[in-house]
Amino acid sequence: MATNPNYSLAPSAAGAVESSRSAVNWGPVFAGAAVAMGSTLILLSLGSGLGFAVASPWPGAGVAATSFVIGTGIWLIVTQWLSSFLGGYLAGRLRTRWTNVHTDEVFFRDTAHGFLAWAVSAVLIAGIALNAAAAATGATAASAAASASYAADTLMRSNRPMTEASSANARAEITRVLAHGDVDDADQSYLANQVAAQTGLSPEEARKRVGNTVQALRETADKARKASSAIGFFTALSMVIGAFIASVAAAYGGRQRDDHEDRVRLG
């Protein structure tokens, strides 16, 4: 049976000599990680542009929220697929060739280099994402406060004049109650009394207005929760796919490099 002359079986246990050279070439790993990060940033920027293009502030225009979340998840998978392939392939193709190593061990080391390149890029991107998440937390809190303020303004709409001081105090208190999140029956009854006193609505109309407003806020929060959950699952799935693709691409790149060197020697 023909064998590859550049690879040999592992030596016997009696004559085995431990190599002082590490099996990991960090240069190709970091090079592949850099390429994967750069590709990821480019593809995410492109995805953001496509997302803004399909979204619309006009009622009834643009894609639905569910379609937007699914599209975002698919784009995350595509991003991980392409960037991981590029990073893993370069990590395997650029690594230094091992001699006197069995082909199975070479395959394992190549896949390990691709996985390491993906892991390094994932950790660095996660660090960037954490900084972005810290800024997004403040933006989310501001958005929630704005939603509560708008809801308070909606509750306090009235056709009769009122003193500005009393209206401002009532709006501030209502905003704090709505921003608390868990608006129970007692809170709703209190809000209904405040709305009836400030707007001149009947108690029944005030309770209905409060109930509709609280329900709208809960539906908005529930949509945000479902969207965040779906994006989280899509992100985890895309990262698993990326790790697999990077490992396979590194093995493919390493095998191509070895094959090309064999052709050069034989030629």
C-alpha cells in the first residue's frame, strides 16, 4: 500500500523522543483570528445597513418584527460561516509544516488551530460587545423611561385646562409608577383615580384608559423579551456553526499547503 513519504507513523514507545517544539503555532492562530474579526465587523456593518434599509418609521411599512428577528438570526449565521471559514483556512494554510508526524495527528492539529483562531476572535469580539452592551444598557433604560413618560402623557390627555404645577406633579408620579414595571390592580386603581381627577374623565373611562395603557406597555416589553431570546439562541447557534466551520477550514487549508509542498518537491 502506498504511503505518503512526508509522514511517518509514531515511533515505538521504546524509542519515542518528546519534541521540545510546541504543537501550536500562535502566529497563524492570531493571523486567522484577525482575519475572522475583520470579516465579522465588515459583515455586521453590512447587515446593519440592510436592517436599516428594510425598516421603516411609517406605520404599515417595512418588515414585521418577527421577520426582522429571523433575518437577523440568519445573517448572524452567515457572518459566522464566512468569517470563520476565512480565519480557519488562513490559520491552517499559514502554519509551519510538521514533519515526522502521523497524518491523523496533523489533521487533529490543523483542526485545533482553526478552533483556536475562532476562539481568539470570539473572545475579542465578545470584549467589544460587552462595551457596546454597557452603552446599550443606558440607552435601554432611557428608552424605557421615555416609554413610561409617553404613556403618562397619554393618560393625562384632557380637554379641560388645569394648573401646570399640579399636572406636572401628577405626570411625574404616574411616570414613576409605570416605569416600575409591575403595575398591579392597586396601582391601576390609584392611577385611574389620578387620571379621573386630572382629566375630568368618568371613573369607568379612566380605568379603561389606564388598563389599555398598561396592556400596551406589557405587550411592548413582551415583544422585546421574545426578540432578545430569539437573538440569543441564534447567536449561540451561529457560534457553534462558526467553531465547526473554522476547524474544518483549517484542516482543509493545512492539507492544501502540504499537498502543494509535496508537488514542489516531486516536481
